[in-house]
Amino acid sequence: EDQVTQSPEALRLQEGESSSLNCSYTVSGLRGLFWYRQDPGKGPEFLFTLYSAGEEKEKERLKATLTKKESFLHITAPKPEDSATYLCAVQDHAGGTSYGKLTFGQGTILTVHP
Amino acid sequence: ETGVTQSPTHLIKTRGQQVTLRCSSQSGHNTVSWYQQALGQGPQFIFQYYREEENGRGNFPPRFSGLQFPNYSSELNVNALELDDSALYLCASSSDRGPEQYFGPGTRLTVT
């Protein structure tokens, strides 16, 4: 059974203070690892897909990296508008030709103070 | 390009009642997945529909059922509602072109 654990549960930063969020996973054949951003009361917003160890993706102040056991979401010089819950999810190769379920972690609540 | 839409936004039901939630997938997407998100938790997979057939199911009882229509929109039905069914229900659509799932805004269900 696929498992995803995110740490820390909550992170408070000052504006401009860079940091990283961790996502540890176990999966029987990784098809993809996904990062989402979720604002309170809203649906998750897709950020990145990572497929294999060593891969990196960037978007504005966010950079996602992947190893065989974990992924990191690095936030450089964050702003208050980066405050949200960040979710990590994995998808395995089960499901044949169609793309199957996502298994999510519990999320990291990021708060960036001005 | 229209994104994923869900209706209603909020819903209050009484224990034992039945509820139907609706989802319209993003243009060009043929797969719809449903998730339940309890407060403070990550989304949990309920089931997925691919070209109108169920394509996988999570650890949810049979009183959770669904269907997908020829236009790829979808419904989630929950019978005999329990207090623990109170959650944000999320619909996500995807296509054959890649594994990314794009989520709608969710339906907040409260069972009293």
C-alpha cells in the first residue's frame, strides 16, 4: 500500500526566510509524485509533477526535487501570499493504461508573516 | 478552457438521508476521480471513472456510489449518511495525455 508522510505539520516563516518542506513516500513502482497548493476551503491547485529521482521543477519561488525515497519543496524568499497548505501525493503503476488514484500526505500548513 | 466545476458548494443533510454531488470535468478530460477530505487531513481516494466505467475504488463502503455520463461529467451518491461523512468532497479530472489530476472547488457536506 502506498504511503506518504509530510513534515513538518506546520511551518511559520518570516517574509524572505527560505525553507523546505519534506515529503517521504513508499510506493510499489512510482508513476509520478505531485505537489499541490490548497487554500482554505478550496480545492487543491496543481503545482508540479516529478517522475524520477534527480528530477527538479521550478515555478516562481518554488522548487521541487525528488529522490528515491522523498521529495522536497523549497521555498525561496517567501511572501505572505505563499501562505497555504502544501500537499504531496504519489501515483503508482496500478490501473493499467489509465492513470489511477493519488495517495496524499496530510499536508504542511505554511504561514508567512510580513 | 473551462476548469472543473462542482455543485452544490455547500450542503447540510441529516443522518440517514441520501445525497448526490455533481462534477463537470475539464474540457478534453475523460477521467473523473472523487476524494473525501476531512478537516486537517489530506484527500482520500473514493473511486475513479474512466470512459464511464469504474476504474478503481478506495476503502469506502458500498453506500458510496457513482457514475459517469457520456459527456464525462460525474455524480457521487452517498446513502444512509453518517456523521463521519461530514467533509469536503473533491472531484478531479484528468486525461489520457498525462497523470495530472485537476481539482474542482469541492462540495462541503455537513451531516447533522
